[in-house]
Amino acid sequence: MAKAKAKSKTTTSKVSPTDKAGDIAKNIWLAGLGAYGKAYDEAASRLEKASKDTPKLFHDLVQKGEKLEANKPEEIEESSINKIHKNARADIEERIEKMKQSLDITRLFSSPETDIERLEAKLDALTEKVELLAAAVNVKTKPKAKAKVKSQPKAKAKTKAKPKTKAKTAPRRKTVARK
Amino acid sequence: MKTRDRILATSLLLFNDEGEPNVTTVDIANEMDISPGNLYYHFKGKEAIIEAIYHNFDEELTDILRAPLDNNVSVEDSWFYLYVVFEQIYSFRFFYQNLSDILQRYDSINKRFKRLLDLKVRTAAAVVNELIEHEVLDIAPDEIDQLCNNITMTLTYWITYRQLRSPGQQEMQLFHDGVFQIIHLIAPYLTEDYHYIYRQCRELYEAAVAQLNS
């Protein structure tokens, strides 16, 4: 790139010094864009091969740069760090929300009153369960009731086949402890 | 994603999985399927990569820690807020796992990290004071500082400590344990009206862990 810079000075020598400087800066910027668009190592290998016609390579890169600049200049200019930082600021509330959802715990910091409500709901569910069990001991109960009472299958299994569930739950507990 | 960001993301992944000292820039380039020359074009070595990753982490965690100072986190959200802090630290665990080594090698990171620790203490103090104001906690004023330093220490070293004690734990398990550990630090100071918070936290913790292991 240093070589290219030196040569470009000679090619644009007709213009006034300030314009010249501006042009050079612009060309370097465009060349940079061109290099950005091209794979770096490919450009490097070409540079080796074409060390004699560096100006040509430089102009190639300027042309590529011009194309790229016309397409999406602002995307390249925007620093990725800035982007990440901006995101982080808006993130906190969002992150807390996400965490809430992934934890699926909305009952936290509920007052004792909601505690009682929860217990009442549990009691209702249990009552329903008992009624269902009384009504149909062996038959699979209605799907509607099943969906309502989450822990029902467990309780059913307990009353139905005690030894079986014992055997099932015992090893599971062991693996938990081992973990 | 731009190449620069991809390099940072891949490096972070490799550092966290393999440990920072075991990963070279060639490893990073190989993992991304780019040439080392291309990587060098973006970062002039591993040091530059680590500094850029730290920069991002520092800014993000600073934003997170400032939120309670600016009153952006409600008391009800405190519990979830702790999870977010742990999650952020976990996402950057290679650094915490190799803390003193990296701090010795990078003076600029050392300075920034000290500021971050300071901010952790101040944030903890802000939350504690808010809870005192709401009469959730009852602490003698001269004990607040010790409590806040204990919280900061747990936040900083919890994940490293847990991974030493029982390697290969799921990340959510680490978070549950860490949050509950901090609740434990605060629990002795809960006022009578708010003892139920600890009970609920225990219930939640046990339910969450059971769910994780089922």
C-alpha cells in the first residue's frame, strides 16, 4: 500500500497542492474500500505478482472502491463497537425480560396475599383431582381435566401403582445427587 | 456479520472453551476458515483481540451495572437482574478464569477492571440502600460496606469457584446457584415482613434446579 501511495502522487501532480492532497486522501480511502471488498490475501498475492504494475493494481482498487462506496458507504463507516454499545444500552430491560421468560418464574416477590391465592388454587386443583379419582379409578380421565391439573399423572400413578413409581423416582434422585 | 465482529465472536468462543492461553491467532483463523493474513489485517495479534473483546465486555457490564444506579431496575426485578449480571460474566468467563494472569499482562485492562469492580460495589450499595428504604432490609450503616464487598466478591468469583468445585456444570445451574448464594448473603438482614422473600427464593431455587435436572 505504501508503494501505491507514492506512485499516486506522481499521477495526480497536475492539480493544485490542496486538491492534490484531497484527491490522494480520497483515492487512498477508495483503495482501502477496494481492498476491504477483496479478500486480503488475494490482493497480497496479486501485489507480489504485479509488483511492477502497481499503479494498475492501485487503480483497480480505486475503481472497486468507487463501486463499493456508491453501494453502501455508511455501513462500512459505522464502527462495530459503537453498534454493540448502542445495543447494550437498550438491552438491560430487554435482557431482564428475556431472563424472566427463560426462567418462567413470575411469582417472585409476590405478597403473602398472592401466596394464599396460590395455595387456594392448589387446593382447588387437589379437590378436583380427588373427585376425578373417585369417579374413575381405572379409566383415563377426560383430557380437559388433565390439562387443568398439571401434577395429576404423578398423583394418579402413586395411588395406582405405588411400587412402580417408587422404583422410578428413586434412581432419578440418585442421578441428581451425582450431578 | 462483518469479519472483524466474526473474529471477536469466534475468539471469545474459543477462549471460553479452550482457555485463553491455549488459543493462538492461527487457531482462530482456522476455526473461521480464513487465512492468518486476513485475520492480521483486522487485528495485529492476540493482544489486540483480547483488548477489543474486553472493551466490549466492559462497556456492556458497565451499562448493566449502571442501571440500578439510574433507578432503571425495579425492586421486583432484582432477582432477574442478578441473573443478567451472572450471564454477562459467564459469557466472558475465560477472563475471570485467568484473571490475575491477564491483569498482569494488560495494564489497560487492569485499570478498567478495577473501575468495574468499584462500580460493582457501588451498584450493590445502591440496591441495598434501596431495599433499606423500602424496609425490606435492616442493616446497621457500618455493615453495608462489608455486605456489598461480599456481594461483589461472589459476583466476581462465583462462576470460577463453582467450576473449580464441580467442573462441567450447566450454565443455568451456575446462575441459579450464584443468585441463590447472593440471596443468602442478604437473607440475614431481611425484615420480618419480608422473610417470605427468602422462603420464596428457596422455593424458586429448588423448583428451578429440579426443572433443570428433570
